[in-house]
Amino acid sequence: MKTKTLFWIFLFTQLILANFNVAGQNTTPKLRLNPEMHLTKIARIKMSTDAQGKYILTVACDKTAKLWDANTGNLIRTFRPPIGSGFEGSLWAGAISPDGEIVAVGGFTGLSWNQSTSIYIFNRSTGKLIQSLSGLNTVVTDIEFSPDGKFMAAALMEKSVEIFKSSIIDGKIKWSKLKSLSGYGPELINNVAFSSHGKLASICDDGKIRLYDKYFNLINETTGTGNLPYTICFSPDEQKIAIGYMDIPKLDVFSAANLNLLYRPSLNEIDLNDGVSYAVCFSTDGKYLYGGGIYPKQTHGDSWNVIRRWDNAGQGSYTDYPVSLDNSVMEIRIARKDPTQSILFGGIFAQPYISKMSLSGDIQYSKSGNFYDFINSDYDHLMINETGDEIAFTPANGSPTSFSLKNRRLGEFEYLSDYKSYSDNESGIFITDWDNTKHPKINGKTTSFLGEHDTSISTDIADGGEKIVFGGNTQIYCTDKLGHKIWETPAQLKSAYAVNISGNNEVVATTQDGGIITWYSMADGELLLTLYVDPKTQKWILFTPSGLFDCSPGAESLAGWHINQGADQEAKFYPLSQFYEKYYTPNLGARILGGEDIQFENVLADLKLPPLVEILTPRNHEISTKKEIEITVKVTDQGGGIDNIQLYLNDKLVETSQRGFKTVKKNGESKTKTFHVSLVNGKNKIRATAFNEQRTESIPHEITVFYEGSTYKPNLHLLAIGINQYKNPRYKLNYAEADASGFLNEFKKGSSDVFENVNITYLKNEEVTRTSILQEFEKLKQTAKPEDVFVFYYAGHGVMSEEKQSQFYIVPYDVTQIYGNNELLQSKAVSSNELQTFATKLRAQKQMFVIDACQSGGMTELLASRGAAEEKAIAQLARSTGTYWLAASNSEQFATELATLGHGIFTYAILEGLKGQADSGSKDRKITVQELDGFLNDRVPELSKKYKGEYQYPNSYGYGQDFPLVIIK
């Protein structure tokens, strides 16, 4: 196929012309995306499995290897080799040893600092890099272990097949080079395979198949039917070798004794319709031959790529199993000793994926990548507004989508007049020959600003025609109208498929590989922001090069810091979730484009490792006969101290140690902490995490415990507060009391069928004091059970304090000065720290806090500067406690009361939702927290636009369990 051939020509060019940096490896932290599946769409995904079929290993050009549970398809761990810029660290080969204990990966690995490649050997269970086999003279394209695990064969791109042997040295397994199998031309060596008794076979783009005995002596070589053999496998009885090709629709089966052609499995319509079947594999008993590739077959009204199974090892009749709508089948694997003979397969053309199929053809699971395809999109798929803070994009095979930096919202795109797409004809400037060329023309004049190895693939002209931006395969360029380069900057992953300059000529947005969208300064090309959206979940994360980030709830681990530790060590990786307290920044995008210089503590400059956390007791999947149990957590200091430990039950924070748990730093010292928790009936998910003194969070440890107790119908505990009249008349509100009473009424109507008992407390006006609120909190802590539900509703004023450690406060009736008197707030208001402590100590695992906090008039400028801090405080409350928090507006807006509605907009929408409008999906007449949350996100902007002419967007942060609130009568 031309696509594959052209790609390898491109890759060869990049490798030959690469400017190697032999000065040493760069250990500067690199921000990288961190989705579950690979991000690479180019080239191939390589699969391997152990002999028992417990694990699947995948490697890809996104510079990671991933280990999956072959039974469930769940990700176990990600292996991270040292990486560099460009191709450095891209993985092309990987294998698991037959015993499943070690993982070997290779590719473009080490060339940038050693001028030779390495194979990295990892411990499968720990992820530690235990050996680096260096000194290889070109890129590693395939790795395989012999069935006994004693030998490892590595194919080098156009040079040789290297044989390594294992030995025991000082009680540890070490690998060393045994032999080099030469005689290969300059073409790519695609695949190597071992037979059950140690023979070795290889295939190469010179069209030859080579066969070696178990001592790695050449037995014979032959030319296959096609010019580009792609996969090779032995039959279990070592009598046959099957070959699949990339360039023709043929399969060959040769003798494993002498490479004589035995037969060709029947392809019939695949051959006639120009399909390709290049992935091949024998079943473990040798009865069947499986093949896959590209052949869309009409099944159930759609075109499905199929896996074909031939009887009699490929000589008999066949059955086709439809397996994928969008992807080809590039790899098929069947573990040698898997009694179920399950078929593991995967590919990467549309999205990287892995799947498992039973012998009968049933798909047991399929795990696919989650990134937008901008490679195959039209050039005008990216649009931008006047100020650059709103964009719209249409990925290949996707629907038009918009994202607003100002409102932090992802949604369907409706064309607006101030959105523009790219232009190559603007203000008397005509750009031609810019699509996939090295020398685009401006007004007929050939330019030469592109880098030596770069190609132009997109362009846009600034309003007025004074500047032009070109997107390349590796760089982004800005020129003047004469083609003189003003600046250039690297693309983040690779290739800027679309570029679009804002109407005010301040920023340029781009779409790039891996589904990312970026913003750069038009002044100097500085990277400002990177956006990644998960197409399936619609979760998004936005981050700056410094690591400040904004995200939708639960998306904080979609990016993180990769830090090389040296050429012979695995890299460290820290998800941004570990820096949530320091780096989470609400409204980040609008603030950056607005020119704000956001100050933050640079933890990475002197990064101290977070503690290691392990739950010692109970054991994972243990069945408890007791409701009340002890949980013992071991925490090991890694040099940063241990500030505190937090324990979550079913995602809700239930216990925490005091701050400063271990302040004397002694690297490697461990301490234990015992917590007491009350289990709920059924499955209990227990998670422990810890912080160091820099407030960098550990990777959590999670277990599951089962408890079978009596069935318990939960009670509802509802505390509502509404304050119209404040002691200081300046703070008077009109509809807070009506909001609170309306909220209570809807719960009274719909909650009786959901809960055993509904316990409601309502405080209003002068009844609302710090003392009365804390008293009610104490009562609830005594009465609420773990199975119960707690709902807190507050309508009144809210404020961020001016303390050194600023906090959000809800403001009771008798606070007579909201601003400028911290002592008054501390003595009479209720802080976010106190709310967090209450949420933690309250045993009810399902909690929802609704904050309709209006701001006092005449303080607009002051409030705008504090809005982001307030928003962050509420977000941290939700995340740290594992509860739901619904707030009236974001940091740029203010909750609004309207006489027309008789309520605040936010609460009015809540009341509509509880009356039934929030019932979505199954239409089961139950309104859950998540349904109400989703409804508010759509409805509040509609109402605010209708009644006050501008959009108001609610803030919601949900980290706990979903649960029903009311049943519609």
C-alpha cells in the first residue's frame, strides 16, 4: 500500500537528517497528555502477550508502552522510557516475556543523545527500568522472546536482527548480545517470530522471508508473493509459517522446514475487491488460521472490517467475524498457553484500539483511543472569534463543536457572525501553493522561510494583511506580507493541520496531532494555552506551559509532567491532579488571553517527591463480616515529608490525619496510620492518598472491600438557609428566602418515596448565625448514617476573605462588614475549612451542597478580582471531600435575582429541574444529582440570556456518587 511506503520513506528521511544532540539527555520537565489509550494515529500499534494470556502490551509512537489486563481490558500501568524532542522516545517494538515478568520496548530510543538506539527492559510489576541494552545502530522495529524466555530477537530498521541471551548475574537476570544476523538490505525489517522449539523467522521489505534454526543459523530464504510482507507466525506444531502482506490481498503459508510454498488461504471477495489481509495468527491448537486487515464487508447495514477464520489451518472454508467499523486489524495475537484461545487484536488507523474476541466471534471488550481526528479534517474546520477566546472545530467524522475560554464550556457550535475560518486571500494578499509544499507563494513570489525538513500544510492571513501564519509538519511560522520570517515555534505534538488568527490579530489558534488545540501569541509565537478534549466523555483540560490548568471535574489527570531521570532509568510522571492545590486555576484561558500575569509557586523548580501510599489492611477484595472496620495505611516519605493522609470511602472523604503528620524529612522512612470506618452494604471502594509538605499529592492506593449487611432505606437530611434581611441593611436581598423555601417545598413533594424519613431544618434571616449553623452541623454528625443522604442549601451572601490564606465564607445574618474585617468573618461567618471538616465528619456518603451566594452591590471590581479564588475554593471543597457542589455562577459573573421570576436565576432553574425538567436519559421519573447538574448547565444560560441579556453559567463540581434526590409525582 502506498500509504505505508510513503510513511516509511518520510521516517527514514527524518532519521537520517535528524540533528542529534549528543550533549546529554534533557531532564527538564515536559508537559504531556495522559489519556488511558495511546494518542498516536500514525504508523502502527504493536501488541504482545505473555504465554498464559494474562497481559497485553501495546507500544506506539506517542512514546509510551501500556500494559493491559487481557481478561478485562483494564489499563494496569504505563511504561515511560526517557524521551526527547521530535521522534526521540517513539516506540516501534515491544514484547512481554513468556512468564510475564519483564517487558522489552524499543524504537527511536536513545538516538538523540547516544547516536545509537537502546532496548529498555522493564520490570512488569513495578514499572522500573532494570536494564538498557544500548549500542544498536538504528531504530528497533520489532522485538520477540523465545518460548522458553532465554532469547530475545530484535529487528533493526534496515540493518540486522540482533539476538540477545539472558543469564543470571549476582542473582539477577541480565541480557547480553549473542549474535547479529546480517545479510539484510536497506529495506525495513518488519517482523520476527519464534517457533515453539526455538526456530526464528523474519520478514523484510526486500520481499524475503528468512528462516533460522534454533542456533540462529540461516536455513533458507525465499521471496514471498508480495513485496511488503508485514506479519509472520509459526503454527504450534512448527510445521508451517504464515505470511501477511501490506501491498497485496494475499496470504502465504510456507513450510517451516525449508520455506517451500504449501498453499494460499482463499481470500475470494477480499482479493477481488482490493482488500488487504496482512495480520495473521494460528490458533493455539493449530486448527485455525486467523487473518485481518482492511476489508469493509457489509454486515447489519454497515461496513465492518472483519477477522477471517479458516478451518484446517487455512486450507478449509472460512467464517468472517465483523469486528470494527472504523479501524483496520493490524495485529492478531493468541497466547500460546491460553486454554480459552481468545483472540486479541488491535489497530491504529482511525483510533488506536485493542479488542478481545471469543472463539465464537463475540467481542468481549474493545478499548479505543479518545482524541479528535484533525488530520483528515478540512482546512476550514477551525474557526475563531474576534478576541480569540472562543473557537469552533469540526474533526473528521465529527460534529461542529465550540469551546469558550471565557465561559469554560464545550458545546454544539452555532455559527455566529464574528467567527471566521482561515483565509489565503485577504487584504490584497494571495497565498498559493501552500498545501503540502516546501515553498508556498505570496502574491506569486516563492518563499523560503520553512525549515529544511518542514512542509507547509495550513495558512491564514491576519486582518489587514500585515502578518501571515503557516502551519507546518513540525513548526509554526509567522511571516510578513513579503514572506520574511518574523518568528517560528515548534508544534506541540506534530503538525499544525489548521491555523486561524483572531479578529483582533492578538492570538493564533491551531489544531494539531493527538486532538489538541493550541493558542499562540501573534507578537512572538509564545505558546499560551493547550486544550485537550476527550470526545467520548466530553471532559476537557486546558493548561499553560508552566503547568497552570483549568479543567472539567475529573479531567485533572489527562495531562502531567514527564521528567527524565537519565538514559538508564524510567522517567517519572506526575499527573496534574497531584498539583491540584497549587496549579488548578479557574477561568485560566480568559485570564491568560486578557494579559494577566498569574503568580504561582513553582513547585517544579525544587520538586520533592510525594509520599508512597499503601493500604495494608484489609486486603483487596476482602469480604468483611463487620460493618465497622479498621483500615491501616502505610505511608513512606520520599524526601518531601508527609503533611497529611486522607482516606476516602466510595469517593467520599471520611477521615484525614492532622497536618504535619511527619515533618522531619528522612527519605525512606515509613509510618502507619489506622482509620476507623463504617462500611455500607455491598461494594466499598477504599482509597488512600497523602500530601508532602509542598502539598504535592501522592498516587492514591485503592482497594475494594465487600460487606453483606441488612438492607437499609436511607434517610434524607436537609439543611436550608435563606437570608433576605441582614443586620446591616446594605446587604439586603430580595429573593433568598423565597429561593430557600421553594427549594424545600420541591423536596417535600418528591423525596418521601425515595427516603425512609425526610428530616428538614430551615434557618432564615436573624436565625442564621455562625452558632446556629454549627449547632445544626453537630446534630447532623450525630444522627446521619453512612447510607443516608445530606443536602445543604444556602441562599445569601458569600465572600472570599482578605487573609493571607484566603478562604470562602458563607455570610450569616449578623456579619455587618463583609469586606475589610477578617476578624469579624473569622468570628461570625462559616469558612470553607469548616465546611470541609463538616463534610468529612458527616458520615452520610452522599452529599450535595447548593450555594446560591449573591454578591453585595457596589463591589463589582473587587469581586471580579476575587471571583477565581472563590471558584477554586469551591472546586477544592468538592474534590477534597468527594461531594457535589453546585454554585450559582462562575468567577466572571454574579448570581442574579430577578423580580420577573421571583427567584434568583440559579434557584429558579433548580426548581424547574426538581419539578421534572431534569429527568433525562431513561425518563425514570427520578431526578439524580448528575441529572440536575446537567440540566442546570443548559438551563441557567438560557434563562440569564432571556431575562438579563447576557449569559450566566453555573459552576458544578461533582466527585462523589450519583444518587436520586426526588421522584416526580
